Amino acid sequence: MIEKPTPEQVRDARIKAGFTQQEAADRFGFTLSAWQAKETTGKTSRGLAAGSYELLLLLADEHPEYQLVKRGEILNKNN
């Protein structure tokens, strides 16, 4: 199970996924300022939930156990 990430881990995964902060906020249903708080340390920090971080890792192709595959690609690999 993946633990709650640090703000630095959230930022790194977002960048690896190719998202701006605004794009990540939109994808996960946050305002821009709420997303920025997830990448900030200190009193204003608002961590990203472990499940949301796991999805972000999948989108960044950085998940330690799983990998996203586009629909149809599995069928093409098996032929």
C-alpha cells in the first residue's frame, strides 16, 4: 500500500505526468490554490490522499506495481 506522499513527491509526480498545477487541479477536482497547498510544506500544506497519489503515480508511469495501458493495447500485444 502506498503511504500519504510528501509535498515534494506530489510535485515530482505531477511534473512526470506532464501536468501543470492547473491541469492537475482540474483532473483531481481541486481549485488551483487547493492543489498548490498539496505541493507546499509548512502551515498551509494540505496533503494529497494516498489513493489520489496512487492515481497520479499511474498517470506519471511511476507506480511501483501497476502500469496504465490504453484500451486495445492489451489485445494488440497478445496477437
